[in-house]
Amino acid sequence: MKQKLSAQKTQRSPSRSQSGVMLIEALVAIAIFSFAVLGIMGLQATAIRTVRDADYRAKASLFANQIVGRMWADRFNVPTYALNASSTTCAEGTNTAANPAVTSWLAGLTDTTNQGSLPGAADLLQQITVGANNTVTVTLCWQAPQDTAPHNFTLTTQIQG
């Protein structure tokens, strides 16, 4: 009798064909989660930097308005408030303040022990220009420790007396 030999297909069991797939899926999920966490950390760092810059701009606005307020109170002596009048913004000037109100204002602006001061704000970087018709331009410059370039805030107003 002839025996018919049939080729038997060897089938793998389902558990054997899926061997290691769960581990790969877990590793891919962990990698995706890690990238998401890194992205969120980057967004957080950007948000902190933006909030810090906004805080410095708000402080600069406050300081500029303080000196303009002092000028309004002493509007007959506005020309004495001129300080480091230069055409270049944030360039180190040479003259010091002739008016004691400017001197005390600069002390508050550049006091490193004061939480409300601007970082890297030196006396000679600040500018107050008094033009025709008492048009006053106050330019404040500061540079945070981690910044590569200085920032500035400029306020222009006219003080009439």
C-alpha cells in the first residue's frame, strides 16, 4: 500500500508569533511619553522666560513713570533731569545726574539688593533726554544674567508747565 505523504504545514501558535510585540509596544509608548514630557518642559521654560521678560518690562515702565512723575511735580526744572543724552540706545554715557531726584531714582533702579530693581541696569546706561518744548524721552536699559543682549524700554512725553 502506498502511503501518501502530505506536507504538513507547521503553524506557530498565536502566543509564539506575538512573542516580544508587547515589549516593543511598551518601549514605543515610553518613548512617545518621554518626548511629550520633554516638549512640556520646553514649553514651561519658554513660559517662564516670557513671564520674566514681561516682569522686567513692567518694572521698567514703573521706573520710567516714576521719573516722569517727579518731572511733572518739578516741571519748572525739567532741563536739570537730563541724563546721558546720547543718540545710541543703551550705550554707556559719561555724565552723571545734576538733579538729586534723578540720583535717588537711579539708586532705586540699580540697587541689586532690591527685588524691584532691574538686573544689569547701570547708572551710565540710562538716558533721559529733554528736547524742545520739554519733550522728555526716558530710555531704560537692563540685561538679565542669561540674556546675550540688553533690553530697553522707552517712554516719551511732553511736560507742560
